[in-house]
Amino acid sequence: MVRVGYTTAWSGDLIVRVAREFGAWHPRYDVELKDITHGAAIAALQNTHGAAVAALHNEDVDLLIAERPVEVPAIRVGPVLFSERRALLVPIDHPLAAPESASSEDFAILGERHLSSRRRAGLGSGAMSDQEGSGLSWMGRNASYAHRKDEVSVSGMRACLSLTARRGPDTRRWLERLGAPAPVLDDPVAYRDFVPPPAGKPGHTAGALSVGMIDCCGDWAIIVEDDLAATWYLAQLLDDDLVSPEDEELVCVTLNHHDLPGRIVYSPYRTAASWTTDFGRSFFEDRLTAPRDATGDLRAFDEALAQAGGIHSRMDPVRAWGEVSEDEWATGAYRAVEGRFGISLSRDQVEQGSLPAIVLPLPG
């Protein structure tokens, strides 16, 4: 009996073929294969192949196929049998699905609860991509209402952009809760080609509709609007059912041109509560009762805001409130959202209006 162990699934095919070949040459011997991946994985957390090595020491196996390094004096390590290129598996609608290759830095935009929600410089750093047309900071640079005149030169949106991003089960049901009409969801049309319906839900006229765009980034569904405010923000003020349940996570940057200042809303996963702060302020400032932050996610997002220049009391050097423009506050907010959650939108697609249109009835 020859007992052979392997610590990685991609070694299995090689081991089976070798075992068959060995059996053909030595029919008197049986080959027993042992998958000890789980033990190796646990041992990897301790920077050693302890479980796999223990199997050799305890004579559970006679030969082990394992990834390097294996640096144990009592174990003799042979030559490299094969090597594999790294591969990345992502959903078909993920931002990294289209390019033929991805760098190690790009991996940071994967979702936090799956691999990582960090982008570029890491989770909660407030880091962002300053490349024109990527990330989110470009949205903040045209936040003030004075930029509205720039809208006439594009077929999509360029200025006064509010954003609502949500991840969780059943995105369609969430959109329906917001009042999105079924025909719009069933038959998506590019924003630039979209003709608004004459009415939203009963009692609403065409003038009470917000027509925005919808996109996805990883497991986030994103709504971008160039109306006065984010529709979700206005709706949740009147409807408690729109506050995210425990299985959702939601972040909203709403410019609130109808009622300045702009605001940031965050509903962490596993909390069923939303917290709001004004542009330039911490989530933990000027509150009679400090937010309950059992998961630590709110504090991490708050730190991302500070690192992105989005909190006045944390500015270095400190500037007078009046010296900081709305564009700067919005840019800091969008930088923090990108850096913390890995959310990104294509400026070209938004300005060209090539993303699907979404229709939401304004509350009231």
C-alpha cells in the first residue's frame, strides 16, 4: 500500500493519473489517495503546513503533494512537479470580467464580504483612483447647482449627481419597493433613448418622477440621479420600510439642492438602521446619543471620510467652513465611498447616457 496525500484540489487530476500509471507498472501495490486540503488550510493560517506535515510524521501518508514552501527539517522536499497561472473568478457583470487580465491592485475592488471591498490602498483608507473618468470623485467635482448648465452638452448626465448604492438579496424587489415600474425593469432602455412614462404609481404625474440611471459594480446595485436629491433619501424619510433590513447594506450621497447641505447616509450590514450626517461632518459629531456601531462598519466609513478630506474637524490644515466649496465636500464623500466600498462608475457611460434608465416616483 502506498498512501499519497495532496493539499490542493488542482493536484487531484495529476495524482489520479500518476496512481494509474504506477498501478500499471506495479500491480502488486495499491495506491490510496488522501485529500488533506482542510488541514493544510487551517495550518496555512499559522504559516505552516502543520496538518499535512503531521500526516507524514504520523505515517498517515507516505508521499505528499503540496504547494511550496514546505520548510521542515524532517521532511525531504522534491522538485516542482507543475505550476499554474493565477486565475480570477468573478460574476459576468463584475468590473473585472471584461478585461483580459487584472493586476494585484485591481483585486481590491472585490466585494468586502467575499474577498475584499477595498480599492487601491485598502479597506477604510478613503483611497481612490484619480484617473479622469474612473472611480467616483469626478461626480463630486461637478456637484454644485452652478454646473447644471453643463448638462446641455451631453446626452446623459454630468452635473449635480446623487448616488444610492445597495447590496443584498433580491435587487428587483428593492427597486419595486422604491416604486420602479415593472415595464421599465422588464425591458431596460438606455437613458439617452428613454421616453418617461406619463405617470409613475397612481396619483403621480410625469412631473413627480425622477429618471436616473442604474448600474452595478460587483454586488452593488447603483442608482445615479441628477435631480435635486436622491429619491431613496427622500422616500425613506416618509417610509420606514425603506430603511435597509439586516441583510442589506446601503450608502447614499444626496446633494439635497432643495434643502442644503448635502448629506451622506449609511446603513451597515446586519444593523437594520441608517445613520445620516451632513457634508463635512463626522457620523459621530454633534449627537446627543452616540451611534451604536456593533459591527465597526460605521466607524470605518467615518475614518474613510476623514482620510478623503470629507470631515471638517479632521482637515489638516484646518480651513474655515466658508472656504470649502460644495464640490469639495461632495468629492470627499465620493472618494470615501469609492475607497471604503470599492464602488466605481464610468464617467463616459454616465455622460453618454448609455446605462439603463430607471424611473422612480418622487415622494409627496
